[in-house]
Amino acid sequence: MALIVQKYGGTSVGTPERIKNVAKRVARFKQAGHQLVVVVSAMSGETNRLIALAKEVQASPDPRELDVMVSTGEQVTIALLAMALQDLGYKAKSYTGGQVCIRTDDAYTKARIEHIDTERMRSDLDNDTIVIVAGFQGMDPGGNITTLGRGGSDTTGVALAAALKADECQIYTDVDGVYTTDPRIVPEAKRLPTVTFEEMLEMASLGSKVLQIRSVEFAGKYKVKLRVLSSFMDDPGEGTLITFEEEDSMEKPIVSGIAFNRDEAKITVRGVPDKPGIAFQILGPVADANVDVDMIIQNISHDGTTDFSFTVHRNDFQKAKAILEESLSHIGGASVTGSADIAKVSVVGIGMRSHAGVASTMFRALAEEGINIQMITTSEIKISVGIDEKYMELAVRVLHKAFELDKETQPLA
Amino acid sequence: MALIVQKYGGTSVGTPERIKNVAKRVARFKQAGHQLVVVVSAMSGETNRLIALAKEVQASPDPRELDVMVSTGEQVTIALLAMALQDLGYKAKSYTGGQVCIRTDDAYTKARIEHIDTERMRSDLDNDTIVIVAGFQGMDPGGNITTLGRGGSDTTGVALAAALKADECQIYTDVDGVYTTDPRIVPEAKRLPTVTFEEMLEMASLGSKVLQIRSVEFAGKYKVKLRVLSSFMDDPGEGTLITFEEEDSMEKPIVSGIAFNRDEAKITVRGVPDKPGIAFQILGPVADANVDVDMIIQNISHDGTTDFSFTVHRNDFQKAKAILEESLSHIGGASVTGSADIAKVSVVGIGMRSHAGVASTMFRALAEEGINIQMITTSEIKISVGIDEKYMELAVRVLHKAFELDKETQPLA
């Protein structure tokens, strides 16, 4: 007997029929003798419907009140799933985040979980009852309803698994695991039987958004065994297990996957004085305007001046460029240039720590296709390049092939 | 400065535009220097939508889970109203029933309020904040969500007014007060500036369903000053005040109003032995089948047998008749007859206690129109007759005229 936390997203519970299917899957695990805690999201489309309704009343809805409102989406789903399980003959009880004491801070619409009191859930589990918990929500110390932000249901699942010391946290989604890259771009993409926590972090933040990044961080912090599976396959198989142990890197493929992000824009400030504080002078006003910055590049200087580049989301391009043009004379730079059609393509792999050849393989593969690299950034387990967006699919395909990700991987277990 | 509890029903908050209008009305009272607690229902249609969704998953939805689900309807409205008030520049906070500690028993879908903790609301009110509370819902001692049953938002409003010792509880609805009868049947019907608690009880249960009967009982028990007003008129005026003091009956009109109920059916068991226990033998199986019985008539016996009649809702007619036909031989009756098209028409008035002539005026007026009376029941402040349904409108009109309800009432204040 194991204690399993399962999480089903909005698409998996999008209709009464799908909720009944989820109930059947949960029932199969219960039938196998396991204890189950099930976390669900709002039915797909519901959260957006509620937000649109709020905006009809208040152009920029009050965050506390918005949380009171959107939290109802999950509250409907938990009740429906409990009903579906009861209809199959199982004992099931639904709880809001507040009811199972998921305590968060009071940062409405993006709250962070601080504590979970498991007593009530344990008592139900010991009483042979399937516990169903609303994802994405909690309660602050003042008893106000909070939400964890978009995708927060994953975080709820992982946090419950951590608090309950569950044997496994299973995230059911519309894909059957983590792939070497997006199969829509590279049909030969393969499902990874395992992926390390660090790789997953890099993949998630780079656009392969299978799991919300915060939930992965949470899983890493509390060593929760996290598995991604398909909620639409009759037999979802093993999915992808996210591991935390440092496995022998000789056994690991050097590169695990190719991630990408299409919607970037590059801004360069040329000829800025190469002196302390200049990076802050450039990026401070950008951050103040709530523009998120992704890649940042600064190379060596010539004659006391240097060029400073960074990327932002394409939607923020004009805004960020205008800010810099305004502060250009204050910074002492020569000019601001930019390009709104940059894509970022990254190779990710825990194995590359000990393999120096990854970068050269990557750059050669791109060069052979005549793809010009505009920017390069690296981390310990990732190399990212900024390229013209029109080459993105091509770059992903050649890199996927160059690192032999289309070949069968060895079983690692 | 007064402390006012206002309640707005589903139609009054049926669209974002209407919610903004409610906010403007609340703001006017706040502007006038009052403290406000506002109770709202779910947007019209929302509760039915949720119940239908539940039934798609479980034919007969689990009551606990149904409450988790339908309580979200009000939760959406409270947030929207808080947003609308903030948009007008007022401080406003929304609370679910559980959050302001509306403690109920655990009779899911029809819970009764046991206690309300006012501390949190008081603190907000003292802080110049408009408090918005979800109607229709509470929390049982185990922390489970409960609902008070259909129309329970009125009860929430009255209960909050009682707990907060509010100066007045204003129920805003789609009519502008309690009328002498339904203006759709008698265009000359007049709004009553005041109506007594007892009259209101009789009116509510007889089909003039302006207020939920439980809320009126609650108001009577705790002496809450209750006022019914229109939520759709720009200036709702004074509405109708429901009074509890025994006013000098000389000042009161003898009859306050004509109530009616269209959907009744009559069942008669003829020739039953006139002996103790027979009424129970007849009605016991009917009650066991969850059929509500309204009027019950038994007259004196002849030769040791009597006729026993009662009315049920028309939808239950076939069911009730079948039950009695089955138990007829056991009861020892001669036959079961019935009629599915009965209407009940009642004259109601606290003043009739001291006026013997009401019954004769009523019966004469009906006789003059050739309307046959099939059944008669009376209480201290009400006389009801069962008549053929096709005469109902006519009966209401002639009685309204016979008791001069179309004449201007004297101001009572």
C-alpha cells in the first residue's frame, strides 16, 4: 500500500464525462490498495471565464476579490469528482484549500504555500476515504482566500505530497511525459523515462511547459518523487520520473533535450561606458516598468566602451526600447538597436557538466545549416543561443539529430 | 448613523451591469453615513446551472458535495460586488458564509443557522469598510460547507441583522413591497406600507412569495425590523415594513390582502370509519412518500363514517391518489376521489380577529359570481377556500374589491 497524490489539470477535468474518466482512473489505484489524495484544477476555460467576468466589473480587479472569485473554479471540480467517485461506490470527500489548512502568505493571485496541516486528510485516508483537494488555492493567516497563480495546481499537488510524505506525486496532463523536444517540431522526439530535477527546471523555464516551474522547485526542495503521465491514455505507462539523486553521469545521455522559446526580442545598447553600475543603470528602469528580462549578454570592452544586450518578451519590446531611448543620454551610450524576432534554442543536459564538446557540437550543427548565432548564454547544464526566429524549427531539428536524441535511449533503471 | 443589512437577490445581481447598480445603491447609503452589511445571492440562473452540472455526474448528487458546489454561486457575486464598490472608491471586503463564522447544523442543502460570530464584521465596519457576505451558506461545526436551501439568502440577511443588532434589514427584490394581492391579477392592487409579521407569514406560505418564510420567522423571533423594497426603482421609497408590535387593530384594515395558490389538487376519501387514528392512517403513508399536504378538512360523520379531504401540490396528485387507493381497504374507506385543478384563495388580515363579518363578506362575494366553494379552512387571521382553478383570477378580483383593498389605505405611521 502506497500513499499517492495525483493531480489532474483543467483539460483532464474539462467535461462531466472526463471527470468520470478521472474517477475511474483514481478508482483503479484505490482498488489496487493505495491511499489517494487527488488535486484538481478548474474545468478548462472556467478560470478565464471568471477573470473576464471580473473585468466587466472592475477593469483591474482587486487581487483579494479576484482570488475569492477564481477559487470557485476548483471548488466546483472537487465536488464533481467526489460525486463521480461516490457514484462508483467509493468513499470520497472534497475540500477547498482553506479546509485542509493550506496556509499561504497574503500575496493574492500569487501566494506561496507556507504550511499544510495534514490531520484532517490523514483521518479521512485512515477511514478508507479518497481525499479530493482544490488545487491552486489556500488561505492566508487572516483567513482570506488566496490563489497560487496560474498553474498553481501542480504546486498544490507537490506540496501535499511533501506534507503527507507521499510515496509519489503523479501529475496527469495532456502529454504522456517529458520529451527530448516538442514532437510537433521533431516527430522523432522521444519520451524521457527519467529526467533530473535540474534538467526539468531548465526545460520548464525554456518553454517545454509540462510542469509549472515552481512545483518542480518545490519537489526538489522536499525530495518529492514526481512523475508526469498522460491523463488521456488508457494505460499511461510509466510517464517520466523526475529524479533528484545525482546519478552516475556516465550512464546519463550528455544532452537530454532541446528546449526553445519563440517569442523573444533583443535590445542592444551600443557604446556604453564600461564602468561599475552600468548594467544596473540600463536594466533598473526596465525592471521598474515590470518588464521581465531573459538572456543578458555583455562582452569585453574596446576603448572604454562596450555593447550591452538583453532579451525581453516580444510584447514588451516597444516598451523596453522606448525606456532605453529615453535614458540613453543619462547612461552615456551611443545608440539603442533591437530586433523583435528572436528565438531562443537551448540544449539541456545534466551530462554536459563533464563533456566539453557539447558547445562545439551545437555550434557546428547550426553553422552547417547557415544559421547565424546572435547571442550565446550558458549555465552549467544548458547552452542557449539567440537566433533569427525563422530558423527556430530548423535549429531544433538539427540539434535534436546532432545529439542523437532520436535514437532509443538506454533504460536507466 | 445606522447599521443597515441589505440583501439583494439573484435577479438584482444577474449581470455585471446590475451588480454595478447595486453598488451605486449601497454607496448612497454609505454616503449618507450608515454602516453597511450587504448579503447577495448567486447571479440568477447560476444555482440551477450548477445543480444541472452536478446531475450530469451523479443522478442524485451527494448533499455535502452539492453544497460545496452550489455555494460557489454566491462566492462569485460577493467578489464582483466588492470590486464594483472599490471601483466607486469605497472600501469593501467580501466573505463567504464560513469566513464570517455563520455556523449551521450539518443538514446539507437545508442547514439551519445556529450561531454567527460578528467580531470580524464589526472590525471591518469600524474601519469604514462595507462588508459583503455570501447569502444562503454557512459552515457546520466540522468545517464543512453547508447551504440553507432555496431562498436562504433572505435568512442570511435576517440572521446577520439579528446577530449584529442592526437597525434595519432591507430585502431588495423585484417587487417594491408587499401588495394587497398580485397586481398582475388585480391592477388596482396597492402596496401595503406595513404588514404584520403574522400576516406576512400567511401571505408568504400562500403564494405571495416576496420573502422566504423562514426568514420571516427568524425576523419575528429576533425582532428584526424587516423592510421589503424594489431593487430596480431609482427611488425605492419606503417599500413595506414588516412589524411585530401588536398595533391597535382599530387602526388596521380588517383584511390586508388576498393570497392565492394555483397549483393544488384535492383528494377525498369517502366513507371512512369515524374513529381515532383514522387521519394518521390516511396521511401517514402520504407523508412517508414525501408528499407535502396543505389544506386538511374533515367534517362531522354520518352513520359512523365520514369524508376526509386534503390538498397536495398538483405534481404529487397521481402519486398521492395511488397511495390512498392502495391503502383504501386497510383504512376501511368506500372510495377515493380527487380533482387536479383546485386553486386556493385566502383573505388575510390581522384585523379579522375582532371582526366576525369577514367570512360572510367573503362567501357572499364569491356566491354572487357563482363560484362554488369546495373546501374551507380557517386560522385566526386567514380564511382560505378551495375553488375550481378556472375561477381563481375572478375570485381574487371580487374579493379584492369586496374588502375595499383598491381604496387608498390610511397612512399608519
